[in-house]
Amino acid sequence: MKTAITVEDIRKEFVLRHTRSLKEAVMWVIRGRRGDITKKFDALKNVSLHVEEGETVALLGLNGSGKSTLLKLISGVLQPDGGSVRTRGRVAGLIEVGAGFHHDLSGRDNVYLNGAILGMSEQQIDEMFDSIVEFSEIGEFIDTEVKFYSSGMYLRLAFSIAVHTDPEVFLIDEILAVGDEPFQRKCIAKIKELAAAGKTLFVVSHDLDLVSTVCERGVLLEHGQIVMDGEVHNVVAELRRRSAEPSDRGSQGETE
């Protein structure tokens, strides 16, 4: 079996700006602007992960664990500060609702723009266009500028474009929570269809019941490091156990 996603020794660091009081700011200037005015946050610390073709993986963890950061590194939205990421085949990522959409273009134009970005030819998009619109339930709004779309409309169109590209690797980050319940069920059914077809799925979601039914493997992140990797029900149980424990996480950053 071939490897679809290879993550080797990944590191990612963010700089958090420190808000100073007036007194602190004055003293900083008097000292000749010496001293660190920022704080660095290690979102991911030497993370390594291999996902085989056809695997369905749930990336789990509490807020601030690094889930979304890792997904953005795999999709190419972010670049690592160290280590490497490799993917095999066409990758479709639903990382942020409406990401990649041009607000001044219509839904129709954005179907062609996003389809091209995801590797489809114009002819392929022509052939899929009616199906994309039908699945998205956008209907008469397909020729409206997307800046007038609700978040739910963004979601429906973005999801529909992504699944119609027939990706080998499908990355999903929490966005199913945005749509209404009927469309959520429709999306879940489509995700299960992709899994049954042998596609590689990498899913971030706080809906533990959902990932338990869709995914077979779970990876648990905590403070930017993998602390558990195994059968999804076991990993979900461990996350629930950790979630129930008192912690001091409220004092930490919420960057994911």
C-alpha cells in the first residue's frame, strides 16, 4: 500500500504579540527599545505522521492542540518552520469556509476558479457544473456575487466543488458545523461514499460521534505533539477522559 500523506518532524511556531500597559511601553522606550516585545508559541513540535492510501483518519484534540495548524500544513496553506510534508495524488481541502473564493465573482465564476485550482480542466468543470450546482442547492444564486452569500451558502458550494474534483486525499476541518442539519447529513453521506470508494480522508471535528462512524483511525494531539495514535474508538475514549479532567488550559493560547 502506498503512503498518501507523509509528515516528517514538522515544527510550526507562531509569534504572539504582547499588549503592553502604558507604563511598560514608556519603560521599553526609555531602555532603548530593548527587551522582547513578542512571545513565541510552538503550535507543533516535531510531529511525524504517515497516512496510507484509503485510510480514514480523525485528527482529535482539545482547543490549542495544533489540529488545524497540522491540517493547513498538509494542505499547503501554511509552510512548516522545520520538517517536511508530502502528499500523493490530488488533494482537496475544506480548511476554511469560502477560502479561495473571490468575493467579487459570481458563484458560477468561482466554480470554475476553484475547480481549476483543485486541478480540474475547463472541460471537466463543464461536465460537472450542473451536478455541482445541484448538490450545493445554490440554485438561482449561482450567478450572484459570492460576497452576498451566507456562510451556509459558502459551505455548500465549497463542499460541492471539492467532492466533485474526485480527490485522492480529502482534508476536512470542522466546517460541517456551519451548514444546516439536512445538508450536514448530505455531506456526511458523501464523505462515507468517498471512504467506501477508497479515498484517503483526514478529518478534524469536535463531533466525536461523527468521526467514530466515518473514521477507522484516530490521532490525538496535545500541546502540539501526538500523544496517541490508534483505533478511533480508543482515541475518542481517551480524548473524552482527558476532557473530563480539570486542567489549566484556559490560560493558554487558543491557536490551533
